[in-house]
Amino acid sequence: MIEHFFGCPYCWEEISMLLDPSIAQQSYVEDCEICCNPIEIRLRFEERELIEFDATALEQ
């Protein structure tokens, strides 16, 4: 597991997330641990190295 820090697209607080590099491409929704709004997470690993990470606000 790799810990990754990023800013919430709603409240802009820095939050962290544990990422699993054994899964090359991932997309899921997770709530911000500060403001509880849903964040769409998209990420991609190549050779267990994080090469793409995007955290966006969900359209409501």
C-alpha cells in the first residue's frame, strides 16, 4: 500500500488515502474524511509506480 496526499475538491483540506499498486488502473468514489462529500478517484500505476491520480467533485 502507498499513502497518497491530495486536496479535497470541495473543502480543499489535505487528506490522505492508501492506494493499492497491485491494481494497475482504478476508479471509485470515496467520501472526504473532513467534509463527507463524494470524491471520484481515478488512478493508474505502471510497474507499481503511481503515474496518474485525479480526485474530482461528483456532479450532483
